[in-house]
Amino acid sequence: MGEAGWSPTKPCENASAVACRVLAVTGLVEHILGHVSARTGPDGLLVRGRGPAERGLAFTVVDDVRQVSLDGTGTVPSGWKTPSELPIHTEIMRSRPEVTAVVHAHPPAVVAASVADLPWLPLTGAYDIPAARLAHDGIPVWPRSALIRRRDLAEEMTATLGDRPVVVLRGHGLVAVGTGDPAHAVAEAVTRAVAVDSLARTMLAVTATGAPLRPVPDEDIDELPDLGPAFTVTSMWRHLTTRAEHEGPGTPLRA
């Protein structure tokens, strides 16, 4: 194990690569856009970058995931580059030491709902408890649609995220974070992104009928149990990774 309990070894590389495939299979990313990172220590992270033979997130392999510093430097293969929006990951990790994984995705439903300025309300309860709780506790929206290539923009976005687990980027997508063991944190961040996407699709479906968006009453939210990470993360992650294995392109994770 690394410093402070972090492990920069194969489980994190595998989780990051599989997470990219999950994002593709679930439609949270399209083509070659989107990335996942896992902290390896106070000043380092594993991140999915682009190599000279980029094939898109659905075809991500472990070799696409490399370790770099929070400044983006590291010993990497020729032609491999960090994502242009690496500051999304590094500024969150600088600002919030407890964060050990960051996911940036572009779910089309989230983009559409954000452009429409729909309010992120807990529209459903027991149907999707993680989404209901995220919305009830507040999903912040960064109002800019800029490509976050600079630290100052990432600092703005991180300030909007605050201490929340997800932030919507208007007209752009979302960022979700996870904490604890990095391999688990990757799964946690992805499942949070899936929950926000589910909420966005419900929002769009309701507004398409012309009906108003009405939040679930607080007393009903109070009746929703805390399902715990064994269900909301571990079981869900097992399902999502199985989907990626059976619905994805079948490319071996390691050469």
C-alpha cells in the first residue's frame, strides 16, 4: 500500500480502465471524450490519457492509464498525452485531499437538462434512491461551458463543486468524485455519475409531457433507507462491469 493507504498498483489501473468502458457502455460518454483518474498519493494520480492509436473509451486498455504528478508530469510512453482537461482532476485533488477518484463524463441527457436550465430536484424516491438523495442534498451547477484546460477555470469549477460529490457543467457534462480506497472510489464516482444521468433522463421525460417538475416531499425522502456502499456501489459496480464485459467490444484489458 502507498502513502496514507493509497495503492498505485494494478487494481487502480484496472478499475480506471474498466470505468472508461462502463462510461461508454452506459452512454455517459461518446467516442473519445471523457476521462477517469485515481489518486496514487498526495501528489500523484493515475489518469486515462490518449495514446498514438486512440480508439475511444469503449476500447480503453490498461496501457491507456498512466501515472503523472498533479502538475501533469511523469514518465510516460512516447505519444501518450494527458487529457487536455487534466486540471479538472488535479485541482479537485489539490482542494479536497479526501478525494481519491474523479470522473468527467458527457452524458447527453445531463447536457440537455443543463442547457434547458432545469432544476435538479428529487423527482423520484424509491425508484432511484441514490439519485433522490443526491438531488435532495443539492447538485451544484457550474454555469460556464468552457473547456477546463487551465487551473483558474478548474479552481472556479472546484469552488462550485464545494464539498458535494457531483457537479454539473452547463452545456458540457458532469464531474463526480469518490473517496477512500482508490479502486472503490472509482466505482463510487462512476455510480454517482450514473445516478445523475438517470435523474436527467427522468427530468427530460417529464418536461416532454408538459408537466411541471415537482420534488418528492421531504417526508418521503426521510423514508428512503441508507442502502450503504455494499449495495449502491459494490453491487452496482459489479453489474456495470459485467455489462461492459458482455456489451462492450471484447478487447482484452491488458495486452
